[in-house]
Amino acid sequence: MAPVVEVSGVAKSFVIPSGRRETVREHALDFFRRRPGERLQVLDGVSCELRRGESLGLMGRNGSGKSTLLKIVSGIYCPDAGRVTVRAAVTPILELGVGWNPELDAIDNIELLGTVMGLSLRELRGATASILEFAGLERFAHLELRHYSSGMAARLAYAVAFRAVRDVLILDEIFAVGDAEFKERCQARYRQLHDAGHSMLLVSHDPRTIAMFCDRALLLEQGRILMDGSAGEVAERYVSLLTEAPGAGALAV
């Protein structure tokens, strides 16, 4: 059976401007000429796959290319080179809360974010009570989001996203949000979705999370895959990598 997500030789780079534009004249001139800068190679020939029904972990130090890879798989970025083939509908849970309207209350924002994620208003109105319960925000359903703490807003966003799950679920540090009770709720929902046959791509810096919730894992270092193996082995290698100099270690796919 073909994998639900297949990444082949993907490369991605960004240009870091070398100077700052200070005047209106500099802004106008830069409109007609290429702005000087340094090219940063974020991903360099990455190839991997996510199998149907698999929970795949993704680990790596800050700046290793994890978030960029997630955004390419989610269709947010286009790769400079290589190919990404996605054979199932994807729900990315990445930068949650983008599109919130702080002047609206939680119920209105559930409908706003949920429709962006592909749910119908009928589905959302039928699920509003359970979404609020999952987030632990029933008392604050009619409170404008500008009065919410960042933690409350994040819990609401995750509750909506978990309701809008398609075949493939892409999560970035899902278990780093909220208190212990909310984390347990997210963990239980994750296991439920995995047991139901959803394919999961999970990014985390916590070795225990990867070892507990993933079947297999990848370790990224300087935009390349350093290791592809069992979740426990990759988690152990990540811990040892943290004590090494940047770029240390041989590539082992």
C-alpha cells in the first residue's frame, strides 16, 4: 500500500536580508532591485514517508527544519526542489489561533475557525458544547476572546482542531499546551484517533512524548535526516545529540 504522505528529495531555503531599509527612498529603490542577503538552507534533500495508520514522530534541535517540513507537507510552503505527494486529506494543527477575532466570543470564534478548517456551520453548532467541554471553557462561552489568556485561547483552538480531523493529522508540540488535565485530554484524544486508523505526524522536543505516542520517528539535523528508526531509539539519539556540537554525527537513514 502506498504511503499517505511521500516526501522525495525536498529542499527549501530562505533569504536573510543583510541590511535594514531605513528611509522611504531605500524602500522605493529596493522595489526595483534585488535586496542583498544571505541564503539559508533549511531543508537539504529530505526524503521520508508517512504510512497509513502510522504515528510518526519528528525530532530535532531548534533550526533543524522541522516546522518548515511540516508547512511543506501541509501545503503552506512550496519546496525549492523535490516532490511531496499527499494521498489523503490533511488537518494541520500548527499555528493555532490565526484568524481569531478578539471582539467575538468563543462560540462565534469556534464557527469562524471551524469553517476555515473545513467543517460546516451545522456540524460546528452541533459540536459547540463538546468543543467547549474539551477545552474546559464552558463558563467563558460568551466572553470575548480579547479577555482570554493565551492558554485559554490555545485550548480552544486545539479543541476545534481536534474536531476537524481528516485522514492525516499534523501536530506541532500538541502536548505542550495547557495544564496537566488538558494535556491528558489531548493525549487520550490522540490515542483515540490513532486507534481509529488516522495517520499522525507529531513534532515534539520531549523524548518521552515521542517514545510513548509514536511507532517510528525521524531525527532532523541541519536540514537533513540524521536518523530514521523506532521512536524509542530516535528519542535516545536526540538526547545524546543535545550534548554534541552542531552538525556532529554521521547521517544514518
